[in-house]
Amino acid sequence: MVAFGKKLKERSIEEWQEYYINYKLMKKKVKQYGRQIEVGSLDRRHVLKDFSRMLDHQIEKISLFMLEQQGLLSSRLQKLRECDDALQDEPDISQISNLREAYRTVGQDLLQLLVFIDMNAIGIRKILKKFDKRFGYRFTNYYVKTRADHPYSQLQQVFKHVGLGAVVGAISRNLHELQNNQGSFLSIYDQPVVPLQDPVVDSIKNAVDRLTRSTNFLNFMAQHALIMQDEDLLILHEDQADQEEGRYHFMSLLLNLANTFLYMVNTYIIVPTADDYSMSLGAAATVCGVVIGAMAVAQLFSSVYFSAWSNKSYFKPLIFSSIVLFVGNLVYALAYDFNSLALLLFGRLFCGFGSARAVNRRYISDCVPLKIRMQASAGFVSASALGMACGPALAGLLQTNFKIYNLTFNQETLPGWVMAVAWLMYLVWLAISFVEPAREPEEVHHTSQESNSADQDGNMEKGLTKQLLLAQEETEHDDEDDCDGSEESAEDSRKPANSFVAAYKLLTPSVKVQLLIYFMLKYAMEILLSESSVVTTYYFGWSMSSVSIFLFCLGLTVLPVNLVVGSYISNMFEDRQILLASEIMVCVGILLSFHVVIPYTVPQYVISGFIMFVSAEVLEGVNLSLLSRVMSSRLSRGTYNGGLLSTEAGTIARVIADATITLAGFLGQSMLLNVTLLPSLIICVGSIVATCFTFHSLY
């Protein structure tokens, strides 16, 4: 891996050398401050003041140069505009071609400026992080808080590239008008659906997307997958692109998405009938919490070994997953005829050991080409949402009762039988169609170190493009490259975490808060979904079909809500603002769900449930997006990666929630709702308070 200081020197434009951040000087000053503080010649206050002044000077130098270059580009575009106007009166094919090349030349120069901004933004992020790490301060929080929202902020100029949008728009619009349409002059505004096939514009778009947070629907959906785009280069080198294409196989991707869909169906298909199944075996209705949660308990362990297994293969773990899920569902269905609650729990536990979502994510991260990885990530989330909706709906259709050779097929056992058949069919399809991607020799012989930067480079698990100060600074794999003697070696600092303990040590306060939020939303959603059958039967006398319809409608809200948030709300507000607002709305939904007023009505339960569920879905996307930005690069690859940590946090939340339902059942069904909602409320309030404390660090 290349140290950032060396990378900055290699990628800098020679004639612009003096305008780049003086990273070497800043790094030396940090070391100098450390020595002076140790001998007592400087105090903390003086260090903060001097470092702030120096960083302000560096950012001002960068900003003024950016403005100067924007002005030069604008002047050139204005002259080209005058030539274009002249050609409209007397069109000339050769002159139009020359004009098009002139616009492309300006586009290439603009691309250089975008690379310049990007390298400086990375340098600013890294030196701030280095300062915080060396002295144990929260200087980044202070610096962002005081500079970001100031009306004369030069930090905004660098990180939000103010003014460049007009230059990008001018180049794109004029090239679009001149592209194979001499005489027609189509506009990008009139014909937004007509793609502009121009490599310069594509490169500029990639660069701008990397510098700004993306707000379209696909990107917002892809955030839920916690699969990050490769940020090491603005554009993949040709050999890297060819390597990715060689590893990619469409049918294999489809099989991974199908696995995701079927697993989510498998998880939620039993929710409407779990209480009835428990009662038919002589247990209390609230034992459904243990039945539903058994799958999550096993997933705590399966996530780890599947994550490790995917270092060596994708095909074998998927085969193993399918077999385990087939057997688990078969045992679940047979528990009825054996009249065994233990067999029922064993079947669900066995299903949890077949959770291959870590493999599905890893395949998208490692094998899907960068240009379609966003769509694949969005497909992963959509498959999960669709499975979540289809599970309860399918359960509602399985209302029958018959026997074949002493095997009972009714609404309790049919979910197991149907899923067993589905996994058997999937297993056959998998064996016939899956193609194991080729692996580099380094991957095969050194899987303990995971993939190198060309494979991973910050690709493991959710939130796509990053923009601001704490935005996944370590995806460059060099943030510790320049540690001094008092810090860990550069080699050690780039290694992925090799245990949960090592991973935990890498968690900053911001990351811990985001994991707490993820825990909270998964806990609240699990309480709502898992106890829905018991609560609605007790208060409203709902049938299994009514419960299925309610859960199906909840699941159907996922895609429309994310469409609205990803396409509109994200354009108007920052992620951290949406995060806090969503937490508050989850809290409101929980408060409205309490049984305080007698009688407890259907509208109160349904409305509060929808508010809680929808807000939690919005919160999940934004939360995982922010999590990907503030997480160390050492957690972006390897077995114990950030995706595994978030999965484990969510799974633990589900286990605790399901256990809470069962334990609360001993107090009686009349107390179940309020007792299970109380922990949700406490955790939610705690997460809101924690968010407020770390709000500025999420800029």
C-alpha cells in the first residue's frame, strides 16, 4: 500500500505543486507539538490555536486557487460559447467537430481540478485525524463545528466544491448539444433520458459523484447494504476493470440475490403463526418470541464463519447454507407430528446457521464491477425488503389442513414444508448455474490478510459515496502510513482486525453511537413484528390472515419510503439531520404504541406501528451510510469487518427483543405490550442523546 504523502506527491500536478496542502509540513508540526508538550514548553491551548491557524491558512490557499482555476475555465467556456453562437448561423461540420474537441479539452482540465480538490480533501481529513489520534483531542469536532456553517466558510469551498456545478453543467450541456446532433442541438434539460456517450463527461461525472454525496434512489437503497464503492481512484484503470469483469458472472449475482430473498422470506414466514404453533405444542403463546429469535441466535455465530469462509470461496458456503436451511425447515415442519417443542426450536436454530448474507454482501463487494455495484447493492436491499413483505403474505395463503402418510400439512407446518422445497430447488439451481470467480494467487495463499486494495479497498459493507470531513477517510488505506515512532507501525496499522476485541478497539465514539442506533432500530422493529400476532389477537381478535396482511403492508412501505427519501428528502437535508429526525419519529411511534387509554384501538396500533416501522427504515439507510463514513479502513476488509459488526449488533438486538417478549409473557398478555415497549423507549431516548453529543462529528 502506498503512503498518502507519497501518493500525494505522485498524483500532484507539477505546476500546481505550491497550491496543494503541505501535508509533510503539517505532519512535522504534529510531531513537533508532541515533543514540545512532553517537555512542557507548550500548553494545549497554544497548540490548538497554532494548529487551527496553520490549517486555516492551508485551506485558504487551496480555496483561492480553486476560485482562480474556476475563473479561467469559465472564461474559456465563455469564448467557446461565442464560437458556438456563430456556428448556429452558419453550421460547419468540421468546425463543430473542433468545437466539440475544445469542450473536451476544457473537460479534461476540469477533471484535473476535481482530482486536485479530492487529494486536498483527503489530506485535510487525514491530518485532522492524525492530530486527534496523537493528542487524544476532539479537535476535528471543534474545527468542523466552528468552520462548516460559517457564512465565510472556506471549508465548504473544498468539501462541497462550491461553484464547480456551473462549469460541469456548461461542459455537459454543450457536449450533449454537439453529440451527433449537428443542426438539432438537443438539450440535456429537454431530453434527460438521452444518455451522453462521451468519456470526458463520464469521467467528470465519476469525479463529481465521488466528491459529493449521491442522492438518487439507487444510491440511497444501496446504503442499506453497507457495501462501499472503491474510492482509491476516480476511474478504474483498464486492467483493473478487466479484472473485475473477469470475476463477475450475472447468474452468480442473481443466485446471491435469490439467496437473500429466500432467507428473508424464511425469517418472516413464521411470524403470523409462531404463537399458534407454540400453543399447539403445549407452550404459551409468548414462547413465539423464542421460536422467532432462535434463528437470530444461530446467526450470531453463522455470520462469523460465513464471513471467514467467503475469503476462500463463495460457492461452497452457499451450498452449505442451502443444505442447512433445507434440513432446518424440514425439522421445523416435522415438529408438529412429533409433538416436540424442542424439535421446533432446533429447526429454527438450524435455519439460523444457514444465514449466508455475509457471503452475499461479500460477493457484491468483491466480484461485481464498480460501474454496476451500486445497482447490485440496491438489488440486495430490494431483495431483502421484498422477502420481508412476501414472508407474511405467503403465510396468509397457506391456510389449509390435510395429511399425507401421517404427515400434517396445516397453517403451522406449511411454512416449513414450502421453504424446504424452495431451498431444495434453489440448491439444484445453484449447483448448475453458479460460477466460482477466479481468485488472485495472493488471495488464495494469504486469506488471513484478506483481499488487497484492488479487491476490497473499502468495499465491504454499506454507504456508497462519501463527501465530508469524517467520510471514510481510511478507504485510501494509508491513513496510518505516516505514524511517528510513538504510534503503531504503518504495517500493523493497515492490517484488518483479526478478532472482535481488535475490532472493538478501533471503534471511535461516533462509530459506537451509530452501532447503538442500529441496535435500537433493530430492537424496536423486532418487538413490533414478533409480538404482532400475540398483541393483535389479544386486543382485537385478529385472525392469522389479518396479521399477515398487516405485516405484508408494513413490508411494502420499504421501497416507496426509500424512494421518497432517496430522491427528495436527501436533497434538502444532511444525513445527520435526517438521522436525528428519524430517531425522534421512532420515539414518537413507540410512545403512541403504549396502552394507556382504554380501550386500545386498532387505529392507534396500526398508525403507531407504521410510524415506528417507516421511521426505522429511513433511519437504517442513513445510519449505515454515516457508519461507513466514520469507520476505520481496518474495519472495511477482513473477516471482522464493519459489516459483520453491524450485523452482529442488529442480530443481538433481535435476540434480546425476542427474549424480552417471552419473559414479558410470564407477566400476562395484558402487560406484554407496555413491558416490551419500555426498553425500546429507553434505548431510543439514549440513542437520541448520544447522537446530539456526536452530531458535529458526523459533518
